[in-house]
Amino acid sequence: MSLGTLLATPVLGDSLQRWLIAVAVFLAVYAGLRVTRGLVRRRLRALAERTAFAFDDVVTDVLGATHTVSFLAAAVYAATLTLTLRPDVRAAVTHVVVVVLLIQGALWLNRALRSVLDRYRKDESLGPGRRTGLAAIGFVGRLILFTVVLLLTLENLGIHVTTLLAGLGISSLAVALALQNILGDLFASLSIVFDKPFEIGDFIIVDAHMGTVEHVGLRTTRIRSLSGEQLVFSNNDLIKSRIRNYKRMAERRVVFALGVTYGTERALVARIPGMVRDIVEAQPKVRFDRSHFKEFGPYSLNFEIVYWVLEADYNLYMDIQQAINLAIMEAFEEAGIEFAFPTQTLMLEGGARPAAVTPGPRSADSAWPVDGRGAG
């Protein structure tokens, strides 16, 4: 038998020559894909060592997730193009190859997601709360990815996904309603991770509660209050609240007031703003803003003083305010200026002189304070 006759021998509907060509195409495509992957990975790895960009590192990791089955599927599909197959056989081969490539695509995207998240986790400044949030992102991303791949695979195999989803609609709705609070807290956790309204170690005030952030979890955030107990907030409720973050305060604005008696001479009243200004400006780490005779109060002449502490530390602010208060007391004593305190003036019948009465202890039978001077 001649070689030409042997090559023309029919085998499963095709000549032996076509089968040999298909085998050659299979081997060439399989070998070519493996060699190409190796070359590209080596080039990208060498490039990644010379650059600080993360993109080439991610691509290198993604190529490492390429499975041998994907090469085999691509090679088989290329080989079948040289053969004369029945329509049903060719359709079956196509379905199998598409499913394999869909799974391979899912593996690539999963590796890319994991690679990106791993690089964020390597950041030493990343707190435990951020790491928990990254874990949540990875879980949600993988869940969405493999759900989409599963639906596409079922659709490729001839299963009507729309009908399937419609059949599961009521059950899915019930599950969604049952999990809506958990999912709300989960997405709130992601919002905290990305928007960063606060971080671990920040001192915050939420409504009437205040404390230092200790932990940011998937469902709750924990804060250590000033009195020592731990406050636990739902993430969903927390991001709906008005949060005051004192850790990010660069400077502290301080407003305080003082009052002197109405008997103070006008010249002394005019001197008080300048006296207070000199006292405030003498303090370290302070920027003076203003000092004014503000108003005539019910029992005092009121002054308002504003200054800035150039650091956010609360203890430093209290030390400065204490020093200012002591210096004001000393300056007022030297100038003969008296601080005001709540007083009342009683008008007595019969034209007697009015008596100034200070709040004090009351007798059992009298509605007016008793301070030794009496009311008549």
C-alpha cells in the first residue's frame, strides 16, 4: 500500500492525513501557548524588579494562574477546525471549550483580585479594621465573580437562566429581606474602609457618645469611652450619624468669657481687653484672636476672649487655659478689679435704700435668701 493510499484511509469520517494534521495543530498550539506564557512571565518578572509599578506584578501573578487544562482546551479546539465533524459533535466540543475558558477567566480575575488585596495588606500603616474590610471586599468580589461565571456556564450549557432565576425569585426575596441588616452593615464597613471618616486610634464623638476607636469589623465598630467601658456601634447606624473626629484637628479654637462687677470704673473696663490680650499672647503655642467687652449682662459686664491652641492635645489646652485664668486673677487683684457673681437688688417699701442680695441659704419660712443683711 502506497503512502498516499495510507494517508487517504478514512478514520472516523476523516482521512488519516487530516487526523495527522489535527494532531500537529494540537501539539503546535499547546506548545506555543506554554512557551509564550513562559516568555511573557519572565519578561514581566524582570520588568517588575526594575520598576515600582504594581501593574506588571499583578499581570505576572495572573499569568501564573493559567491552568494546563486551558491550553489543552484551546489546542483541541484549534485541532478540530481541521476536521470534518458532525454538527452535534462540533457543538459539544465548542460548549466544553467555552466552559473551560470561562473557568479560566474566573481564575484569572480571582488571582488579580487577590494580588491587589495582598499588596494593600502589606502596608504596615494598615490597621486591623482596614484588613477586615479588605477581607470583606475579597469575599464579596469572589462571590460576584463566581456567581456570574456559574450563570454564564449554565446559559452556555443550554439551561435557561432567566427561568431559573424567576423560579428562585420568591426565595431570594425572602433571603434578601432576612439578610438586609447584615448586608447593610457589610457595605457600611466597606464605606468606612474606602471613605475613611475615622481610623483606629482616632478620638471621635458620635451624637452624645465619645471615645477612641479600637476596632472596625464587618458588622460593628467598637469605641473605648473616656469612662472606660466599650461602646459598640452598628456600622450602618454609625455612617448615618454625625461624627466629630478630634484626631484630625490641627488647631483648637478656644472661646471663654469673664464678667466684672458693674461698680468697675470705665477706665478699668477699657483696660481689660488689652490686659487679657497680653496674658494670652504670653503663653507658648498660642495664637491670639480677639478680646472684647461684649455686653451688659444681668449682673456683670461681660467680656469674650478667643484664641487658638496650635496643637490638638487636650491636656496642653487645659494647661494653657489654667495658666491664663491664674494670670487674669493676679492681674485683676493688682488692678483692684472684682469678678462678678450672681446678685439681686431688692426694693423695700417706705423708700428705704435698695439692698443688694447675694444668693445664699434660705430659711425655712422665707422665700428670699438670708445673707446676714436681711430684707426689712
